[in-house]
Amino acid sequence: MSTFKTEPTRKIFGEALAEYGAIDKRVVALTADVSSSVVTTIFAAKFPERFFNVGIAEQGMIDTAVGLALGGMTPFAATFAAMLLRTIEQIRTCVAYAQTNVKIVGAYAGLSDFKDGPTHNSISDVAMMRSLPNMTVIVPADSTEVRKMVPLIAQHGGIVYFRMSRNDMPSIFDNSHSVKIGKGITVLDGSDITIIANGHMLSRSIQAAEKLKTKGISVRIINMHTVKPLDTALIKKCAKETGAIVTAEEHSVLGGLGSAVAEVLSREYPVPVEMVGIADTFARTGPNHESLLDKYGMSVADITRAAQKVLKRKSD
Amino acid sequence: MATHKHPLELQEELNKIAQELRIEALAMIHRRGQGHPGGALSAAEIVAALYFHQMRIRPKEPNWENRDRFILSKGHASAILYPALAKRGYFPEADIKDWGQIASHLQGHPDKNKTPGVDMSAGCLGHGISIGAGLGLAARISGLDFKTYVMVGDGECQAGVIWEGVMLAAKYKICNLITILDYNKVQLDGTVEEVMPMEPMKAKWASFNWNVIEIDGHDMKQVLASLDEACSCKEGPSVIIAHTVKGKGVSYMEGKAEWHYRVPTTDELKLAVEELDVNV
């Protein structure tokens, strides 16, 4: 099974934001007393006049970002995804409804803040964000994708929710990796089933595909970094060509990537779907991120089991 | 407070406009069968002063980069804003009659993407000060000298997020942010004192290091002078605590919580217009 090197994802985000901030003077950064955690410190050191620490005041942070956007700036408002949940009304009314060009960075998402426990986990953010009109939702799969996405998000003429992990993500892509918002990427081709994954679950899906290959199962893997707008054409194509779908995400199975894929397929091309994610439950504090993913239904074995189950359903 | 800039004729003209806005607001609410008269009427002098004297705006160029902004954070007072915008020429005055119809650009609460001249959508309370602070910071970064005026309600100040914005504006010394508190003492469920007391209001803002100006919000001379004073402050953000009367100008509405959201009948409207006309 492939093992992946890891890279410091948060630091890479911080560097990418500062690098882009040098090119585009309209980029500003806001944070709510977690700048060292989300590594907007690099931006702050280079552009102190464009950096605003609002204190532990997440709702005020979003509204201040809204005002900056109204004034022609491109604000990146970054804090823990879990704490952004208290700003959902700000995001709905003043960002999504008012269509203000705010980039919301939800850091420490999923179970990645393993040491701080369920209060700091965020397993519902994708569901909440993608239910909002005008919202774009991006869940990058590795640090290279994070780095490549930052300029695209800044240049994107609208609201983005950018979901980030706390931890050093396994490195999947090299510098030649090319991303486009709203376009899924075929990471591995195959014919029996398709695994549609994002975030931390992409590397685990690649490992699962290797295991499945030894059992004679040909797996296609899609990196669905953009949950909204969803690449429905690619999903339909995969359903037609492989006839079975597994989704894999570090999020509740209610309302996230799996639901989004199922919404498309149930309407346009019904095939069996199995969803890998956290069941409708809160997790626990753990010694590390990986063990929590394993415990809460997102292990490599969980993906292979889901693949075998969906294959059986396909052949039934 | 300096008053030489505001001759009596100007005050009288603005007072007349305020009364006309009140009449139009009540007519709109009556016609639509929906709306918030009390908090619209309490804000009439301030809105008249802003749109017909104070603000640097170009109604034919509503998105002009360096225009002064107005955020009606207490968005339920839309019935006083819409007639002001129409009268200033942002859109035809005839549009007013369609308020709330599906095809109308005039929403229940102000919508910046539908109605020309609305600088920010509002409706859910508590957002205006942080948003105004963000606009103030954007002006600073861009080297623009526009000002942002934010009108908040007294009940609205019960929302914690208001004070998040208040802290931020003070921290960053955002002088180009002027907040006007329409302190009419009444909210939906009763008086502010009953629902959630906010006194000492002045001390609250002062303790957050804001420049505080206290006025009678129906005295045009004081309204104009306070806006000038707030604009001249260089140390940080200013709040004008405008003591007002909910439903001001209509005897049977004044100070009554039931007129936060109630529609005047045909007879009630007639009586209101008679009372307001006397003062025009």
C-alpha cells in the first residue's frame, strides 16, 4: 500500500496567501485570535495594514469582512471551521444573500483537531455551507492543492468556503498538478466502480484502490475538491461507465459530498451509492487524527468494504 | 455644537422632507398591508438629514466608489428609506406603490442587489456596525475619503455582535464610521426597559472608547450639528445617540409597542396624514 509523505498544510496555506497578497493589494486577511494556528501570521508580518485580528469575535469577523468586500477588498476570513458555525447567519445574510465577495477559510475542519475533541471538530460545515445559495465550497486534498487553490479563490468572482485541515496532509500531487474550481479530477482510471473523494479521504481512497486491485477490482478515483458547484457531468459519466459509486469524505454522511453526489445521481442517473464518512454522531478526543478517522468509519478498510458492498449491489 | 452652517431655512426644508417621508411611509405600509411604522417614523429627521443634506452621493451613479454609504442596520425601517431614495432619484417614485410585490425591486427589508441606492442588505439585526467598520477600513486602505453612516436600533443593541463591531471600530480608530442610534425606547415585545434594559446607554458606548454625542433626534438643528461633529472627530468612531419617539408625529402611535409592526386602517391613515400635514 502506498505511503505518502506529508507536508505542513497550514504553513503552505499561510505562505500562499502572503505570496498572493503581494500580487493583489486588494487581498486582506482577518482572523479571530487564531492567526498562529491558521498561519495568517505570515501575511500579517508582510502586510500589517491589511491584516485584522478581531479577537474572539467570529460573527464580527465575518461582518467586518463583508464591509471590506463592499469597499472593494478581497477578504480572507480565517478561523476554526467549528467556530464558524456560530456565524452561519452572518454568512447566510451578509455574505451569501447580499453576495459580498468574502472568502471564508474554515480551518481545523473534520476531525483534524483530534486533541481538542468534538467541540473543535467540524463535521457539518460542508452541509451547512453548500445549502446556501451563491456559495462555492472547496475541500482540497493535499497541500499542493491548497497552494494552487489560494490564487484561484482570490480571483474567483464570488463567495468561497475553503475547508482546511489542521494537520499535515499526505502529499498526493506534485507541482504540475492543475486545478480548476468546479472541475473534478480523475486521479486513477478504472472500470468497476468509482470512488469520489475529497480532503483527507482522497489519499485513503488511493490506498483502498490498491487493496481492491489485488482482489481484481478496477477502481476509478475522482478528486472532487469542489463540492459546490458540483461537477455533475463527471459524476454522470462515472455512473454510466462504472455503474457504482462510493463517496468518501471527512464529514457527516448527512449533507456533505455523499449527499451532493446522491442528489445528482438519483435525479439523473441512478446507480448504487455507498457513502463513507462519519455516521450521525459526534466523535471523541483522540491521540491523533488518523486513529479518529479509523474509529469513526473512515479507514481504508471502511472504503474497501463500501466498494465491495456497492459492487454486490451493482451485480444484484 | 456649531450651527452657523445650518440656517433656519435648511432646517425647515429638511423638517418638511421628514414629514413627507413619514406620510409616504405610512401610505406604503397601508397600501401593502405590511410593514413597521413605529421605527420608520422615529428615524425620519435623521434619514432626511442624511439623504438631503449630509451624504456625498450621486443618485445617477449609485455605485460610485467614493460615495458616502448608509447602512440601515435596523432594516425593518425600510418604509422610511425607500421614499428617501425615490425622492433623491435613485429610482422612479412610482416604484414605491409596488413594494413587496413579487416583481418589485423593493423587498420587505432593504436589498442591495435589487434596489438602486441601497448600500447593504439588512433585516437580521446586529450586522451594521461591523460591516460599517469593514467599509471604513476599506476606505483607509484604498485612500478614499468616503464616510459610512450606520443606523442601529436600541433593541438591536441587545445583539452581542453589535459590541463586537463596537470593539473593533475602536481598536482600529475608524473615524470615518458614524453610527446613529435611533433610541426610541420601544421594541417589538414592549419597551426596551421591559424587554432588556440598555441603560446606561451613553456610558456603554463611552466605555468602549467611542466619541458619544447625545441629541434629540427630532430636532433638526441638533441632528445636523451632531453629524458635523461626528464627521470632524479624528480620534475614532462616533455614535450619535438620538433620543427619539417610536411612531413620532402620529399621536396614537407615539411610544406604543403595538405600532412596531401594525398596519394603519384607512381611517387611521387619514388621521395620521392630517396630523403630519399640519406640520409640513
